[in-house]
Amino acid sequence: MYKLSLYFFIVSFSFAQSVSYNELLSYTLKNNKDLKTSKLNINLSELNIKEIDALNFGKLSIINETNRTNHSGYVFNSKLSSREATFKDFGFAQMNEPINTQPKDLNYPSSRTNINTKLTYDIPLFTGYKIKTQKDILKLEKKINKLKYNMNKTELSLEVFKAYNSTVVAKEYIKALKESKYTITQVFKRAQAFHKEGLITSIDVKQAKAYIYEINAKLSEAKKSLNFNLAYLRFLSSNDKISDVKSFKSFNLDFLNKNALLTKALNQKDELKAMKLYKQISKKNIDIAKSSYYPQIYSHLEYGYNDNRVNFSDEKDYYNAVIAVKYTLFDNTRDANYQKNRILHHKASINYEKQKDYIKLELSNALENLKSKKVIQKEKKQFLNLTNLIFKQSEKMYKNHLISMTNLLEQKAKYEQAKAQLIQAKFAKALAIAKIAKIININFEGLK
């Protein structure tokens, strides 16, 4: 039984995995399904470009049409097409009859099979630059899809950053609780010794014991929170082996001042780049609207064989070459469409400028938030140092019977609270820096 338990322990340990932030991010970016979908949109954009580009090369088709009919018009036309029509088919056999005679050979022909096999080639020669402009738009849309992929990647990276550091915080809190439990256990043992010597009452021992129970409850809750966080990391990364995390992660942006950060944000922010591309697309849509004012030129080429059976004889072949020019003389919808696209371009320009203003506001708020978090962390650290000194002094006073167990435990509780608050302040500061990094489009991968 002992060997079996040891075996399962070794197997479970071998499948457990402690991950660093960079490892977790790598797993997540590799396995995330939304990112995979976003990447497929880029592939679709490439195919859309190929599709519109193919229009410039035209369309080559081979067609076989086989029909059998006694429709007089179709029969007569098929005989003409296969060069088999005779004067008899025109009704000349009854030419001596009165002028209003309905010729039977023409109106009631025998059923005929007609087989037309042809090769056709259709190509637009000039579309008012419409195809070229549509291709330009599709190229811009491809760039937007790449930016959307990067935006999704950055958003996911920030989520991984928060989830990972939250897990580290939960782990550090458990460590702090275990240290507190050890300290209180020592206090409890001393209280037992003092009680045996008759220096304190049993109530002090009971209070210390009760505090240990309270810490155990907090430990249980903290472990549950840690397990929830680890489960979320496994969900994000699609890696079921994750069982632990390593050290805390943060960005270092102290080398950049506010102006440098704003310049980076305006130059590197993917959302702003996308808005600029949407602005360019709206300009291209104006050009497409203009294309309807140009003549449209296209060509149709056809070569084939027509007979009542499959026949590729030179006597049965034909060709047809068409060049068509279409020019719209009057269509009031063209001007309306043109004006609509001009308005949409103006709206896109306004939205672009609005996005720039929003980024300035977003960065300003983020910097103020970071400034506040730095002050809070500093204050919490000082508060922790102070509560630590107070607790140590309280321990000495308790040993000298100058304060009660209740007072000692109150100071210990404040010390624990200060530890937890400092851990949270550290996390809040790191998250505030990460949000600034997201605004200025700094890569979340490869953090030191």
C-alpha cells in the first residue's frame, strides 16, 4: 500500500508544472482559440485580395449545351448555327401557294438535337479604376485584421499578466498566513507554559488557540482562492499540468517621462493605427463612387462548335468577339452615393482625431492611477514596518505581563492585515504599470 501511494505521488508530481509568467504567456498565445480565429481573418483577407486581383485576368470557361426540341425558332436557329439550313427549311417547297400560306417545314419542323460546345473568355478592360481601388481597400483591411490580431494578443497578454500576478499574490498571502500561524503557535506554547506556572489565566491560552483556528480558516479560504486562480491559468493556457507559479512580474517604465509615453502611444497604439486605416478606406470608397462616372469597357470572346452531334469539324466551328463600352448618361444616384461617401470619410477623420484625444485622456488617467498606487504601496510598506515593530514590542510587553493576550492578538491581526494590504498594493502598482504598457503598445512577451 505504501509503495502504491508513493507511485501515485511520483506520477502526479511528474505531471505537475510550475510555470513562470513568460511560459504561461507562451502557452496562452499558442493555444488561445480567439487568437486562432483572429489569425484566420488575416488568411481570409489574403484570399479576398487574390479573388479581386483575379478579376484582372478575366474568366475562361468551357461550356457544353445539349438540347432537343421541336420549337420552330430553336430548330431553325440550330440549323443555321451548324450551317445546315436549306431553302426547304425556309418553306420554299410551298412557294407557289398563296402569300398567306403558313409553311409546314418552317413552322412544324421535326425534333432536333443541338450540341453547342464553346470556349468563352470574359475580361473587364476598364472599370473606372474600381477593381484597383477595391484591391487597395482589401489590402488596408488585411492590415486592419493584423492590427486586430495584435490588439487581441495585447488584451489577452494583459489578462494573463493579471491572472498570473493574482496567483502569485494568493501564493504570497498563504505564505504570510503560514508565517503568522507559526508566530501565534509560538505565542500559544508560551501561554501554555505561563499558565502552568500560574502566571496567566486559561483564557489567554484559549484566546491564542482560537486565533490559530481563525488563521486556519483564513488559510483554507486562501488555498481555495489559489486553486481557483490556478484553474483559471489552466483555462487561459489550455495547459492542465499547471499547478504552481514562480516569481512576481512587472514592467519598468521609469525611464520614460509623460511626453515620451504620449509620443509612443500616438505612434504605436494599434487602435489608432486601425482608425487611420479606416480613414484611408473611407477615402478609397469615394474613389469607388467616382468610378461610376467613367465609361465601363469589357470584352467577351467565344469560340465553339455547333451541330446535332459532337463534332469538331472546321465546317462547324464559329467565333464571336465582342468589345462593349457602357457609359451612363444620367443617374442621380451616383451623386448621392458620392456625397454619402464624402460624409463617411469626414466622420472617419473626426473619429480618428477623437481616438487621439481619448488616448491622451487614457494615458493621463493611467499615469495618475500609477502615481496613486506608488504612494499607496509606499504607505503600506511603512504601515507594515510600523505594525511589525508594534507587534514585537507587544510580545515583549506580554511576556512581562504588561498587556493582555487580547491586546497582543489585536496587534498581530493589524500586522497580518498590513501584510495582506502591502501584497495587494504591490499587485495594484504592477497592474497600473501594465495598463500603461498596454496603452503605449509595449510587448508583454519576454518580460525580465
